[in-house]
Amino acid sequence: MHLLRSFQALSALLLCAGCVMIVNVGTVATAAAPNVLLIMTDDQGYGDIAAHGNTMIQTPALDRLHAESVRLTNFHVDPTCSPTRSALMTGRYSTRTGVWHTIQGRSFMDPAETTLAEVFAANGYRTGHFGKWHLGDNAPLRPQDQGFEEVLMCGGGGVTQTPDWWGNDYFDDVYRDESGRPEQFSGYCTDVWFREATRFIEESQQQQRPFFCYLPTNAPHGPYNVADEYADPYRQQGVPRDMAKFYGMITNIDENVGRLLVTLDQRGLTNDTIVIFMTDNGTAAGVAGRRESSDGWQGFNAGMRGQKGSQYDGGHRVPCFIRWPDGQLSGGRDIDVLAAHVDLLPTLAELCGLNFQPDRPLDGRSLVPVLRRTSRRRLVGPTLFVHSQRIEFVQKWRNSAVMTQQWRLVDGKQLYDMSSDPGQQQDIAGQHPDVVKRLTAAYEGWWESLSPVFYEYVRIDLGSPAENPASLTCHDWHTGDKPVPWHQGMVANDPPHNGDWAVNVVEQGRYRFTLRTRPAGVVRELPPGVARVEIGGQTREIPVEAGQLRSDIELTLPAGPAMLRCSLVPTTGEPRGAYFVDVERLGE
């Protein structure tokens, strides 16, 4: 049972700000419960901040936050988007939660996991999500299904991806709220996320409720769409084209961070709010690629090897600033203890005095002893693991790193001493077979502990009262090693690809499947031929005539798990999947 449901009838013993209060869940007093603002940017690396030594980029607000914060300088996440998000939300390694890719249904987090939002909500907090979720766009996987009271989100892994509103381009876009309803917003995407998060914070203060505000931007993830006013100053200084846009997007983020910090100051919330800034993986465009190489600026990666997706530290060591003034956490200092995203849930639970009894074992541990300087020894010596799979079925040792304070074992073969070689240039595995053996054994145990989920599916609900109809997209097809049309530019080319959705039929009954090659409201004729639905051992097909924009097929389904495939077989040309399918339960 989810923590949120199990706590609804309980009273919480909260130990906050050095005082003890016994309160009923849902009535936590602001004075006793610190607010939490968690900002996470997308694809910004450790070196993409001026305070970390980048002499080109302009990030004055982040530099201010850096100066005022406790900085975790040896902080690690997964090398890609969705895995980091699931681990952050649950305090558990991403693969345990069912997430190890960004598409193919392997970005879906098991809804039975207990999330940060559910923990905060169970303790009376107002919870809000503004930006990129990337852990599932359908019930029961959406943020509103996972503990967030208020939601504003783009689809899939970001603006312009297949589940996102068709035609979004970062400017004046359409996003969805907690009801699933689309709404048009004016302004640049990052500005919208911060504007709506600011409103949420102000409303929470008016309601005298503590808040957990999760603000995961889609910027500076590609495509690198940003106003020229942000990119041009970097271009004029010789920064390669895409990197100039990337830096411009970060400068825009920085402006928004600055405005939000000023809002906290003006509303008297600064001392009552824990602010965390982090990123979701290593840099994507902060280092010049081969085609962009020139005699000019080549980017800055803080001396690390690797970028986004890499098993080397450049793929997963990221910024993490934690600020809580007024004597709570002494800022302006670095902590080099090995730490990770899985540590933030237990850390926040302790800092905020939350009533939290995990119903599944956590992989993270509280960092409060080092944040408060009460202990360092207790936390030195953990062994952490990352891997970058990006395939439908995981492979042992693929793009992996076993990490301790001193060592990195990469792919089970290469060994680096981080105390003398932080750039990971000298493989010394042959000189330390005992270390390789020890870290290999640790990995073997970790891998075995993950194995129960390797061939399981996290499923989309059909016929759920929370979402009926369910709108499915090809972004989430299970295709094995075949391509997935994960962004709208790929779909626009009508590729001859197909795959299966892993679904769960919530209630037996009559269901209608509406097959399209574009989402509802976008005009695109189906190819004349045959439309087919296959699910749970049933198959039905009907003819498609010239000029049809959709094909409706009805079937009576039993409740339970199934694989769903929807195909369009033209009279001439190659068969393909229906890239967009609405599934509605009509009744018994």
C-alpha cells in the first residue's frame, strides 16, 4: 500500500527545526515544517556553471546560490534523464523501479513505489510539479497519480517529443495540468515553469501550508530553441552554435532562478525554505563536438571524462547545492563525501522531520550528519552504482561504474584512482587486482538484487477512472532493438515501424480503439488499406477507406495485463503502427 494511503488515518510525530510537534496529518504548521524547493535542470553538467570554473557562461544567480549553499562536490545521478528522476523520487536505484531507458516503456516508474511527493503529502505538505516528468504520461504513472496535488507538465522526455502537445516548440506552448486538460501558455517554456511554480509558492503561503515544489525544467535539453538575445552574446564570443544556444538556455534558467530567490526573500520565506539545485546527468552540449571543433571556445567539463550517457564521471557527477539559512545549514562550503540522488529522499525526510516508514528498502541514506557537521565517518565508504543501458532489456556490465570514495571500476575492466586521477586517464586495474575483485563482487550482488525486474513490464492502465480514454503514443512502444519514433520530427516522416504497448485492462468491458497517425485534432489521412488491433490473444481488423482520419475498432476485453499492438496495413507501401491510439472503455 502506498505510504500516502497508509498515513491518511495516522497522526505524525514531526521533529522539525529542533522542536517536537504532534499534529494530525494534513495540518502541519508552517512554522514547524520547512518548505522545500527542488530545482533540477535537464542535461546541464557540472562544468556548465560559472562558479565551477567555467569562464564563458554567465550564471550570477546560480553563483549566488552556490556561495550560500552546502555543495556536494562528489554527487552522482544516473547518466540519463528518466533513471535519475525515478531514483530521486524514490530513494531507490532506478532499475529497481522499472526505469533504465528514456523510451520503449522503460521510462515508466512502478506506481507501487513511494515517491517524495507522496511522503510530503502524507505529512500535510502541498505538493506541486512544474516541468518535465518523464516517468510516464498515462495513468497510473503521471505525477498526479504519484502524490502531486498540482501539476503542469510537458509530455514524454521534453517539449517536441512524441507525447508532447503536437507542434510545441518551446514558445507559447500547450501543457497539461493535474486533470490532464491541455492549456495554452504564453512565453518561453522555462519562464512558464518558474512563473507557475512561483504562483504555487505564493498560494501555499497564503494558505499557510508548507510546500514541496518540484521544478524540473526541460531546458537546456535539445532541441536548442532559445531567443537570440540569450544565444547571440555567446556566439559573438566564438562559442560554437549549439553550445551558444545551450548556454543561452542556461542563462535564461539562471535569470528565473534569480527571480524566484528574490520572491522567497520578499515574502520572508528564505529562512523557512530548503532550496536544492541539481541536474539530471552530465552535460549534453557543454563540450564541443567534432563538427563544432575550432580554435575558439571548446567548452568546459571541469576536468572530467565523458558526457551525458557516459559511465565515466562526466556522465553522472553533477552539481548539488543545498541551502537552508538561519543557522540550519552552514553554507558556503564543499562536502566531498560520495553521495547520490538516492540520498535526497531520506535526507529531506530527516531535515523536515517527516513521519516516514519506507515500505520498500531504500538504497540511499541520510546526509544530515555531514550537512550538519555532526559526523563524517558514518558516511565515508559507501559503494554506489550507475549504468547507462538505453536498451529494452538490460545487459550486465553495460556502460557501468562501481564507485567508492577512492575508486571507479568502469565496465568491470578499467580501474581509476580518483584521488590521484580524477580525469580517469590512467587505467590501473592490472596493478590492483584485489580492488577489482572487491568491486566486482559488490557489482555482482547489486546486479542480482535488481534481477527480479529485468523482464517485468510497468504497464499503462486502460479503462481507469483516472484516465478514460487513455491516449497512447509510439514513444512507449516496446520494440526490442527496432527504432522508436520518440520525437515529433520522426513521426512526421511516417516511418514503417511498429511495437507493442504493455497495458493493464482495469475493468472488463467493451473498449473502443481509435487509431491515428497524428494526435486528435491534427489532420492527417490514414493510408487506405486495413487497420488492425491485437490484444490479449484477440485480433480484429477493418478496412480503411481513402480520406479517413481515424479508424475505430471495438473489442470486449477481460480485465488483466496484456500486450497491445495497433497496425495500419496500406494497400500499397509498408505496414506501420498507429503512432497515436486512444483507448476508451465504453461500458460492460
